[in-house]
Amino acid sequence: MTTIGGETTVSRRSPMPVSAEALFAWHERPGAFERLTPGFQPARVLARSGGITDGSRVTLAVPVGPATTTWEMEHVGYRRGLEFRDVQRRGPFAAWEHVHRMEPQTDGTSVLEDTIRYALPLPPFGALVADAFTRASLERLLAWRHALTRMDLERHAAFASRGARRIAVTGAGGFLGGALVPFLTTGGHAVVRVGRGPASDVRWDLTRDPDGTAVRALARGLAGVDAVVHLAGSTIAERWTPTARAAILESRVRSTRLLAEGLAAMPVKPEVLVCGSAIGVYGAQRGDTWLDESSAAGDDFLADVGQAWEAAARPAVEAGIRVVFARTGIVLNPAGGALGKMVTPFRLGAGGRLGSGTQWMSWIAREDWVGAVHHVLQSPAVRGPVNLVAPEPVTNATFTATLARVLDRPALVPVPAAALRLLFGAMADGTVLASQRVRPAALAGSGFAFRFPSLASALRFELGR
């Protein structure tokens, strides 16, 4: 880092396990910006024209404290396989230029160098007030980006022999799908988005289908796909009124049945269906008992939902399609899910354990979740239930203490179980007070390598600490 004449330069260099040409191609593919946008420094694309060639532009919505500012960038200095730049045309900085450089090495690998030069507005007061914070934020961002880029490249290289594939994804715009899709596209795969909204490549009709019209239409729309990842389903993070319970169950069962029947009806079927599921299938109150894919199902609401959800995929199984049930635990990323709700109160020093704190939390870093889904997609021997959780579950007391330590905040404000039940009703016992001590036996047995096996390492990466 250097500061000269009111302009500050922040840079980072990191070795990458692929050629400069391959590294450049990763950055040029669709989804690269989304892939390089962390949950702890979110940005949303408002408009985009072109890719990264000269004259291409992107307009972003970037949070600045409690407000949001608009940032318009233009790409210049495109040198295929070696370098591209983006410069601010309108936005929060007095000046901004970001140089992305890929340097070839003699052994066929490369070095990624990112250099950002910026000047803050209102000199010299802007620099006096905000330069240290801005520098630290950019250094965190570049460190995270380089680690993420290397991790993605290594994960794709592990299955390079299988080639690029055409993969259909439902729930592509959600908390999980929004991370998985850009991972796949930057790896060279083609993604077909399945849903009901205008951004969908294939539209599906989830109303009742007595004559099979929706099944046939979906089968036609998915012609040519090699794999399917099914993530669609109504949120469980609300009070479980009778209406909400029906939506939670029906959204999963109906969409899964339609998808399974559509895939079964295809003359040329995809190799694999990765069907969303959850560790809730084991039941909410399992105490200290270790659970793996062979454990018995529970007998509460979410356990019933999980069993019905997985059973709805039976037509695909019977059609000979390899089906993986991705029994997902608590996925950690500040952009959503449980961690997204916990980060703000903990940053304010108002966090603490939930209930007694003795309940077990089976978690997984979102980046390991992405890697695990990719792993089961690409591993022909993997089928049936697969627990998508890290190998080291922790109690809620340990989780909250670790989160506080990572954020350098106290954890002194416990929330009594009675208060949670008053706020959320039955959902409290089924989710935040649930105790599920789950191990990823199938993932471990198939050779998957967790990048973030410990809670502290996962939180530090996902929060950019």
C-alpha cells in the first residue's frame, strides 16, 4: 500500500494453479463479478453492457453504511489473456482504477496481481476521515478474492477430465443458488435456470397437472441437460401457521415431483439429479446423538417434510437417474441464512447464546456447500442421502462464543428459549433450538476435502476477517 499526492494504491499478488490464459478466461466468463462479490461487502448489478472488453460498462448498487450508492464502472485496457482494467465513471470516489493482471510463469502456472488506485472525495478531509478504513476494506476484499479464485480453480481442475456440462438449476436466484450458479459458469459450465420468473431460461408450472401437460413441457425444456440441481422451496424462516406449513410442504413436494416426472419422461435423461433436502429429516431434538446418512428419520414437522420431499423424487430414481439428496445443515454466509440474521446484533455487542446453548448446530461454510454440490454432481459413485455439513458440529454456546471472538465483540446477551418461542412459535423448537449433531459420512467416504472444517476458519473466511 502506498499513498502519494492524495491517491492511495492497494495491491495483492498471489500464485494461481493454472495458466495465465485459463486464469483470464475464468475472469471473463459470466458470473465472475458475482463470484468475486463477498457477502461481507455486498454489491448488486443494476445494469450491464458487454463483458470486460473495452467500453463495457457495469452499474452497481453498493451499500455505504445504512445507505446505498450507485457506482458506474467502464472497462478499458483489455489485453486478452493478460490484463483488463475498470475505471469509475460515476460513483463515491474522486478517482478509481482497478488493474487485473495475469502473469504467465515458466512452469505453466500464473500470478494474479490486483492493483487498485483511488482517491477519496473532499480532500484532504476525506482521506483524514476514511482512508484507513477504505484501505483496510480493500485489503480484506483482495485477500478474500484471491483465496476464492484459487479455491474455485482447484475445485474445477479436480474434475477437468469430465469437461464442460449443461446443468439445470432451480432456485438459481436464492441464497444457495446465487452462489452455486456463478461458480458453475465461471468454471465453463452452461447453466439453465428453471423457475417461474422472467429471468428463467425454462419456465415451469407448479399448479396441479392432471393431464401431464406441465410434465411434458418441462421435459421438452430440459432437453440436452447433463445434470440438474433442485434448490427451490418456500422459506421455513417464518411462524409456522397452518398456511405456512402447507406452503413449506407443498412447495417442496410438488416441485420435486414435477421435476422428477419431467426428467423421467425425457428420451435422453440427465446423468444426475441433486435434490435439495435438509438435516431436519433426522428430527429436531436428537440431543447429543451422532447422526449420519444411515440414521433413522424423526417424527416432527420438518422430518415429515424431509421424508415427503425426498420421496417425491422417486420417479427419477425409478427411471435410472442417479439421485443425490443433499441434506443441508446451517449454511454460513452473512448474505443470508442464520449467520445473516446474527451478524448485526453481534457486531453491536448484543449477541449471545440462544436458549440453553447446549443444542448442537451442524453447519457448513457456504463455499464448502458450493464445493460439496459440485463434488457430488461430478462423482458418479455418489447417490442417495448426503449430509452437507462440516465435520465439526458445535453447541450453540460454542458457536456464539466463536462468532463473537471472530468479530472481536462480547457475547453477553443470551436470548431465553421462552422468548424465542413467544416470537416464533413452533418454528423456534424446529430450527434455532433444534439439536442435531450430524457428521458428513458420505462426503468423507467419497473423498471430498473441506476447505473450512473448523467453525473459526469458516467464519473468518465468510466474514472476511
